[in-house]
Amino acid sequence: MSTKKTLIIESRMVPPPCPLPKFDYPVSQKENYKLCMEHKLPYWVPMKDIDNGMTFCPHDNDRPAFGTSGTDWFGVSWSYVDAVGGQMVTPNTFIMDNPSQWREKLVFPDLDKIDFSVGAAEAREKIDPHKITGYVMQDGLFERLLSLCPPEESLSWLLEEPEDAAEFFNAMADYKIALLDKLSAEWAPFDLLINSDDWGTQISTFISPQVFSELILPPMKRIAKRVHELGLYWDCHSCGKTETLVPYMVDLGFHFWEAQPMNDLKAVKAKYGDKIAIQYTLDPYILQDPHVTEQQLRAYVRQVIDDLGEGGGLILAFKCMTPMSYTAVTTEIFEYSSKKYAAERAAQK
């Protein structure tokens, strides 16, 4: 297979290259997803974007719609970068020079003046009742801070003015709770709230666990309380090496964590596998390698499931670019994990 240094992978959101193979589901895809999130043994390893659906409210302008550029309702300008398939704050457009200006320069939207119900009936009709329906809450507390002013100013502020930072995060939590209530009351129903907030780099967290626990954890607990009151499942989308924050994810009641491979996921699974599930993305450098064979793909899938899927608690995400890879990966995930979990289920009796 080609090396990671020479292979250029597709990073944008792209549709599947062929129809999904037909599987003989023993329970609904939704029920199976729930078993995984509730730390029970599922019937197969759930597959992101296959066993779940999504709903998006066009009136939620916490960030412009994915795949587009524009200005959010805080006045932050976002640019979509096609090469990496993501949005970033438009260079040289921060709305503040430093975060201590947030009371004067940050204007929260008046959610009561926005009608979120327009289009909700049509959105409800598109929801598949047999799948888990997710909703992405963009720009979590930390990521929103980084969108407002230069990161070096934000990070030093957390250490130099922690009381001011705590007030900011609590104000942002108030807004997030109000937004969640608005969505729940007026938009199409969803089962899973995806809290999108990147806390790490390739080598470590942006801030220490101590700073996280002192400044971000308390307001996050208030959001968590509302999420659980609404009966929603909760997904921690947080890129980077954030394994040191897993205890706080567990404390917050996240049902699963969208984890990246620079983390020691075997260790996390061993210690917290009965408390939080892991969503793992299959290596695109393997799946998109033009020289990879079907046998290699299937062997790789089996290895990942053996490493991280024992007893359940694993969701797999992936992006395949050819019919061969898509069919091989989806079929192997379903068939291999079904047999594995059937054997585990029989052993428990």
C-alpha cells in the first residue's frame, strides 16, 4: 500500500460511491445504536451516516451551514476551505482584540424573535424513524472563544483573568441552553445532540485538565443537565489528543466520544469502556489507498473491531471512494461484528 506521505486523501463530505448492501437487521438500526450508547451489547457495530440520520435547522446561525462561507449571528466571518472540507474564521476578521472585551462587543442573538418552526413540518417528514437522528450544536464553549479573538490572547486570558473567563463561559452556556430549548420546542425532533467543541491538538489539549475542570466543566454540567432532562443522547465531538479529558466526558454523561487515533484508545476502552462508547474513524490512508485489496480492507476492519469493539461500545465512521472499498468495509463491519457479538451474547447466557 502507498505510504501516508505520498497519498492524497479526500477530506470533504462526499456521497457513497454505490448503494449500501442490503443487510438482514435483527433489530432496527435505531435500537442497535441505542444499545451501543447505553453500554449494552449491540447486535452489530453501528456505522455513522448509515445507521443514523441528521436534521439541520436553517434558522440556527451559530455558524453558517456546513460547506458554505458567511457570517454567524455573533458577527464572526467564516470561510469554507474546500481543500480540507471545513470552515475557519476568515483571516484578519476577529471581532475582538482580546476576550476581555466580550461584554461590550459580543451581542447574543435574541432567540425569542426568531421563528424556528418554519420548515419544521417538512423536516419531520424526512426523518427516518428507524434510525437515530442527530443534531450538531456548533461552536462549543471553548471553540466559540477561539472564534472571537486571536488564540494567544484567549489562552493567556484563561490564566490571567479566570474569573472573567468563568463568567464568559457561563454566559455562553446560558445561550446554548436557550438555543437547545428553542430547537427542541420548534424544530424537528432529534434523539442525539452532538456537542462540537475541539479541545485538542495533535499532541495534547489546548488547556490543562485543571483549567478545563475549573472553567469549562461547571458550565458544561449545566448544559449536560438540560440535555439529560430533554431525554437526549449526547455525543462529544472533540478533535485532537484529548484522552486526559475522558474522565470529564464521563462525568458530563456523554454517551460516546468521537475519538481520533492519536489517543491511546485501547487504554481508554479498558478503563472507561463501560461508561462511554468510542466513535472511531477508519484510517482514510488505508481505505482510500488505490492499491489496497479487498482482503486487506476486510482484515483491517476485523482488527479494529477486535481492538476496540469487545463487548460493544464502538461506532465506526469512514469514507470510501470506490464501490469495492465501500462494499467491503460495510459488509465486513456488519457481518464480522454480528458474528462476534452473537458469540458474546451466547457466552453470557
